[in-house]
Amino acid sequence: MAKAGTRLAGKANEILEVFTHNVAQFGYDGTNLSDIANELSISKGTIVHHYGTKDRLLAALHESYMRRRLTEAKLLISRLEHPDQQLAGLLFAFILYQEHDRDATIAFQREVMRLSALDGEAEGVSLRTEYIGLVRTVISDGVAAGRFRQTDLQVQSLLMFGSAQWAYTWFDPDGDETAEEVGAALVDLVLGSLLVRRTNLPGLADPHGLAAQTARQCLLDSTPSGLAAS
């Protein structure tokens, strides 16, 4: 019975992986269950058995993606001492996602508006709300510690997410600039406007510095074998 359960779980994971890749490549509307079934040499009924509908597959993508991002973000915050370091690390992670777990990141970012329209009780929506709240708490802690100037938490966080949201349309992991170098520019942009004292900014934005390296290591440490290359 245990082996049968493992096989079922494995097939469900394969379906979600292929669905995620197809959404990354073709978008939600350009992805259909028949193509996924053909690619995996299974029946369309097998997909329906595991997920029911294409919308439920999208919800599963959303939930699994946000669970991974939350795990990494919490690990990162636990490893960096000060709010300015933590926010820098999160900003580096925003760009590192473009090469780490790339298919899921592109699929998520391509369909973020559709995901926003999912049932408000969906687990992925709750996880995304938790992630946004975590980032806002880091900013709030930085203000309280006197490291960041007073700011509108909602606007500031949405500007940060918005800056990273479309990176999939222009960032090339095989291009001239590394993810850390692009992340450094984002850190410089955001923390340059938030820091009360900017003397620490070069170190925070260093693509080889503590925040950048901690972000990458947290992504690696929380990733099942093989996922980072997808």
C-alpha cells in the first residue's frame, strides 16, 4: 500500500511539473491537459483524477510555489541579524528566483493576475499574503530600529514586488549580468531610498557580500535535489 501511495504522489508531482513548464512556456491559456497527458504518456483522466480541473492545477502550482518561497524567506531572515541585511537578502532572492526554480517563477509571474482572482480561501492566496506580510514586517522592524526612514509599508512593498514581477520578461540567466548583479541594482535602488544612513549601502548591495550569498545559500539549502535547475 505504501508503494502504491508513493507511485500516486510521484505521478501527481510529474503532472504538476509538466504543467508548470508548459505554463511558463505558453501561458495558462496556451496550456491544455491533453498535451500534458501525451507528454507523460498517461490518460487525461489520470490528470483529472489527481487534480480535477486545470484551475485546480494552477492553484496547486500557486500553493507549492509560495510554500517554497516562504520557507526560503524565513530561513534567510533567521540567518541575517539586522532588518537592512534581511531586506537586502530578500531583494537578492527576488532576482535569484529568475534562475532558481525558473519554470515555476515564470509560470507564477505570467499568471499572477489570474492567481489573484482565485478563491480567497485558496491556500496559495493565504501563503502569498503571509509572504507579503513577512516583507512588510522586516521594513517595519527597520523603521523601529532607526535603520529605515518612515515609509508607507503598503506602497513600499508593492513597489518592490512590482520591480521584480516583470524580470522574467527581460532577465536572461545566460546573459551578461548575473542574478546577483541585477539583485545588487535592486538593493541599491530600494535601500538607497530607505536607509537613514547610507554608509552601509555598498556592503548590502555587494553581489558577493553577506546578503547576496546568504540568499543564494538559503535557496539551495531549502530546495529538494534537482529542483533548482528547473
